[in-house]
Amino acid sequence: MARLTVDREAIARLNEKIEAQRSVEQAQIAESTLANTSRFVTAKAQVDKPPFVCQTCGETREYEIQTLLGGVIVNYHREACACEREQDRLKEEVESQERDRRARLRIAATRERGGFVGKLASMRLETFVRSKALALALKWAVDYLEDWPHKRGGFLVGPFGCGKTHLAVAVGNELIDRGENVGLVTGFDLLERIRRSYDRPDEAGPDVCETVANAPVLIYDDLGNERIASDERGEWAREKILRVFYWRDVYERPTIVTSNYTKKELGEKIGFATLSRIIGLCEEPIVIDAPDYRVKTAVECGPDQRRMR
């Protein structure tokens, strides 16, 4: 049986190659991680480096040696001087202002895309007129925002001009400010869009009801003010409205509804199946018993002041 011989010289040469390759790799790592800025100075052969003295502000900063495993010097690091700190502060301030500008543009685009235009864009709870008759509805709005996010909705019922739209839109504006996508649709406007699509049922893309049904958050204002015909087109329109609330109820999408009509009146106008879905989404209506503030303001101001408002 042949004896295994060990070539010690070959092993030694192999070890030398391995050590040489390791030194090359360490040098490459040190060079690749070196930051080429005024605060990091390349470490070649020197070990001791005199402190940095800023020619602008006069502050002195000591260097700290940063090394890798094995003691390979990577660079010398120092803290920023006063003028460099001020430059960083100004840079962060500019970047912060740019972030705020982009956020405002994004929110404005979301608001316009959702239908919060004109004076609707400025409606807030802070500008809502307080009164004893509106206390319950206002409490609902405040609690709704405090408890956000959740899957429930709100159902505000009351006469014309009692503040339903203001409250609902104010909640929507606050949610948009928080980054939510909120859609606003009025009953009569939705019905008109449904009517226009009656003769074009096969158009490509989602229909108007599908878009409304899929809105992450929806405010449906003036439900029941739609003039629904008594013919087959009217039945088709009722079916479309039911479709909106059916899918919003199934997927538990937050929905806020306002209406001037009682539950019985709404059921007769839009169908009791649709009313059932709405109550499933929003629970029982919050009834607002307050006068029409528009008429009240017009009477109190008189014709001359009305023209000025």
C-alpha cells in the first residue's frame, strides 16, 4: 500500500497566496466603504491626524479612527462644525418644506378628485355653527373621527339647511387631510349619471355605480332627492342604487349618508331593500331637528346684507 506524502512546501506556498488575497480583499473593502466628503479623510499610511479647524466658524473637531476587522483603517471621522450644522439645518428645512408642498398638492388633488370642490373644500367642524338642536349630530361627527379607522358609517336625517351636508363633508375633509381617499356624490347627480349610461350599457370600463361602490370612503349626500321615474328606467335606476349600497355593505366600506326623508319615505322612493342595506351600513339615523339656516340667515340679514355676504 502506497504511503501518502505531504508536500509541506506546496502547503506553505498556498497559505502565502491565501494571506495575500485576504490582504487585497481587506484593502478593497476599506476603499469601497470610504465616504468622500469634507468630514471623512482617507487613511493611507498616517495614523495620527491633527484636529480639524474650520476656516469659517473657527470650531475645532477631533478625528476618530474607524477601522474594520483586523485593524484596517477605513477613515477618520469627525463631528460637524457650527457652519456645517447650519448647512444641514437649512437643507433639512428646505427638504421639509418640499415634503409639505407635495403633501398639500396630493391632498388638494385627492379632494378635487373626490368631488370636494368650491366651498365644500373649506367645510370643517371648526366652522360648524353650534346649537342645542345640532349637539347630537356634532357629537357623532367628533366621535366618528376620534374612533377612526372603523367600518361603520353615519346616517344623518333632517330638513333642508339644517347642517347635514356641512357635518358630513367636514368629516370627509378631515379624513382626506389624514390621507384617506374619500368620494362625495349627491343623489340627483348620481341619478343623472345613471340615466346617461342607460343607453350605453356596454361601454368599456367600470360604470358609475361600480366606481361609487368601490370608493374607500363614500359620502352620499341628499339621498332620496333623486327623481326616479315610474317606468322601467326608474326600476333600473333603483337597481343601480341598490347595487351601490349592497356591495358597500358586503365589503364593509365606510359610508356616510344624508337625507331629508324619513325611513318610510326613503323606502318608498328608493326601495326598502336599499334602505335595509343603508341601515346595515350606518345603523339607525341620527335625526337633526333644526331650522333651515340659509332661510334664517337671509331673513335676519335683509336684502342689502345678503348681497354683501
